[in-house]
Amino acid sequence: MKTHFIPFENVDFKFCITICFAILLMTGILKKFFEIRKLPPGPWGYPFIGHLTLLGSNPAETFSKMAIQYGDVFFIRMGKWPTIVLNSRDAIDEALNKMPEIFSDRPKFYSNYAINKMKGLVFGEYSQRLRLHRKIANGVLQEFATSKSSPTEYLVRKEVDLLIKLWIQSRDNNFNPVHDIEMAVGAVMYQLLFGSEINCHSDQSFIDMVKNLKTINEGASAGSFVNMLPWIRFIMPSKVKKLLERLELNSKFAEKCISESLSSYDKNHQRGMVDGLISAANKYAEKEVHHDGITRHQIYSTIRDFIGAGIDTTSTTLQWTVLLLSIHTNIQDKMQKEIDNILGGRGPTLQDQGKLPYVEATILEVMRHGTIAPLNIPHSTSTDVKFRDFEIKKGTVVFCNIYGIFKDKNIWTDPDKFRPERFLTKDNTIIHERADIIATQFGVGRRRCIGDTLSKRELFLFITSIYQAMNTNLRSDPNYGRIITINCKPTPYKIQIIPRY
Ligand code: HEM
């Protein structure tokens, strides 16, 4: 009898499944292997947590050390996020300036989603809508905060006078100046937003809102647990509860202010940036389809962006200034000599910006030394991209290591020393190439800070006025540390005030 050959007749079904599984696994491993080979160099990390254990208390400093071994572009995994770290000006320029369509997105971090579902400005995803949003926000800032007719100079001088009076009259000679600085900078922003005749120092909701910024900045920082390991919120819900509560409180504050402004809005008499935003909402958000889908709600959310991005940054820079000058009192003396020479006894105005090179050099050196945004705000790639010879996947987090650049021994002599003179020529003029490096503190490319002009004006007026009126001495340990959240603050310190007149 003829027997028929039936292929695979005796092959076990389980055996087949096992072989298929093994092939799939091998293909997956090989694919991963070839993908990894095309990535920038970097150390091996652990499953799930990646390189989180490497980072330490100052990740930017760790990255600078790693750059010595792995080069100016390297790859790590921050928890679940594939991440590239750009450690030189060239690498940052090649990515953010030369490939802006790809490198201008924000990572889909938990906190970025919690803030307006990434449809706002600072943490919004890069799109046509975002570009329009930036244009609107920029226009409002220019009109109400940096134009010739804006009240910024008047407001800063009013608030700095109050601050000086408070410090001279009612503070004992061993106090932490941080809260007063935060309130003064916050008050300027508040009045730029809502109109200059409002007394915000007695508005408890405003005071709470300024305090909430601390918790929000901790939760929104790239290194926060919930951003790196989002599943942790199911095990430790308290990690996000506080963040969400504070975000909610600050939203309520902004909404209350909007509805008050709306009820008394007069397009012929606009009081501040909120009225500017109402006017923009009337223009751009009535017919959504015509304007890249931007909504009234998104335009109004710019208030939260200005509060979040504009108060803590400028106030942190001032906190560093007072600390560093209280340690280096000889630099106060040099600033005061210049201030007395140029201004005589009168207070500073914005017209004096550019006439006080030593003060300007000191502000630049504070920004370099303090480096308040050591890794800027993280970017993300919006498509797969070939960058240099590497293949970077869509959704990769991009850190710009500004701290590394500000402490680079190849750029700065004795980078750990506080020395404003490094920004001055022999003829006492600012070295612009060096000042340009410090400008990267405000970001690079299409997501660059839109508040830089405002903050530089505020810093100039605050710092010149304070040190014209007084000396500050440190009353605590000069070995300060850094507290790193979304920005970098000095650890708490105490000062003594000595009025000059
Ligand atoms: C010393 C003060 C300040 C520093 C160091 C600073 C720094 C930064 C940095 C590093 C970024 C991110 C740039 C990037 O993603 O590449 C940024 C974005 C931003 N800043 Fe500032 N900033 C300051 C003050 C201000 C002020 C006073 C305002 C407004 C009132 C402001 C509004 C914004 C906004 C709206 C963005 C988001 C831009 C975008 O995502 O497209 N900033 N800032």
C-alpha cells in the first residue's frame, strides 16, 4: 500500500509555537541591537529605571562629567524615556536652530499633560497652534510689558522701593530674603497682568498662588518621579496629589481674575496683559477653524504661563544675586562706585541700561554662576531623525546641558570663581561673545523664552536700586548648595542689611 507523505505530520504543536516565539524574540533582540548601534554612545542602564540612579543631586553636573567619556551628544534612558543630552553649543545649535521643526516639541511627561493637556504655551506640543499662541503671547508681552509706554519701570521702582523700606525698617539683621523677593517680583507681574493700581500684597489668594509655584515647579521638573516613572502614581498617589491640587488652585486663581477682568473689560481702555489676551481671544478664537484651532481657553491660559514662567525665574535670579553679592562684598563696592558715578543720587531708569557695564557684567556672572535653568526646559523630537550619524526616534527627550557650557574650563578661566570682570574688556565694555553664551540661559531656537527682555529690565532695576540703597552681608554658611527642581535655587541663607544713607 502506498503511503502518503504529509509534511509536519509528526511535528508537535507546542514545538512550533516555541520555535515561532524564539524567532520573534531573536528578531526583536536583533532589531533592538541594530537600533542601539545607531544611537549616540552612552552607558548601559538598568531595566525600567534606565540611568536614573546615575543622576545624583545635580544631573547637569553628572552629564558634564559623562560628556568627557561619551562626547557632546550621548544617550541615556531616564526611566521610561529615551533621552539625548546635548553638551556643547555646537550640538545645541545643530539640533535646535538647524532642525527646528523636529527638535521643538515637548516630552509627553505626566506633568506636561496635567498642565492643559499639552495645549498651552510653555508645555504645549509644537504645532501651528503653538506658533500662533507664541505670537499672541509675545505681542501682548511687548505691548504691555516692554513697549515704551508700558508701566514696567514704574512698577519695578515702586516694588523695589517697598522692598528696601521693608528691609531697612522692619527686618531684623539676620533674615532670609527669599519670600520678600518672590513677593516683589510677583507683584510686578500681577500688576502687569491686571493693571497697575491694584494692591496685591494684601490679596491672600495671590500670596498663596506665589507659594504654590514651589510645589508646581517640583512636580513639573523633568527629574520628578512622576515624570520619569509615571506608573509610580498608582503606588504612591500622594506624589501627584499635591501637584494636581496646586495646579488646580492656580487655575482657579487665574480663572477668577479672568472673569473679573471680563466683566469690566473695555476695549478702548486696556489695563494690562489680561485685557490684551481678552482682545486677542476676541480676534483669534471666535472662529476656531480660521486660526489654527486656538481656543479662548488656551489664550486665557497664557496668564498661568506668564505667572509660572515669569515670577520664579526672575525671583530665583535675584535670590542668587543677593547671595553671591553678600558673599563677595568687594563686588558690591565696585558696583556702588559705578552706580554713584553714573547716577549721582537719582534712582536708575531703563535709559541707564547699557551705561553701567560693571553692574551688567555682575548680572551676567550671576546668571552663569547660578545657572538657574541648568538643563533648560526639556525638548522632544517630533519625528524620527538622523542627527549627525545617529538615528534618533520620535518622542526622544532632548536635554540642553547649559550648566556644562557655563562651567566649561575651555570657555571660562576658573569657572567656579565668581568674577564679573570676565565679561569686561580692558576698556570696560561688555564682551558680547561671552554675553551671547549667557543668553542661552533663555533657551535656543523656536521655543526660546519670550520674557527675556522683561526679565533683564526687571533684574537691572531691582539690582541697581537695592545696591544703591544698601549693603548686604551673609549671616549664614557661605557653602551653599543647589536645590534643583524645574529651576535651580540656592539653599536657604540669611543676610544682614546695612543702609548706605
Ligand atoms: C531670568 C528669567 C528667565 C529665565 C532664565 C527664563 C528661561 C526660560 C527657558 C530656559 C525657557 C525654555 C526655552 C526652551 O524650551 O528652549 C523659557 C521659556 C519661556 N519663558 Fe522664560 N525665562 C525667564 C523669564 C521669563 C519671563 C519674565 C517670562 C514672561 C513673563 C517668561 C516666559 C516664558 C514663556 C512663555 C516660555 C515658553 C516658550 C515656549 O515654550 O515656546 N520667561 N524661559
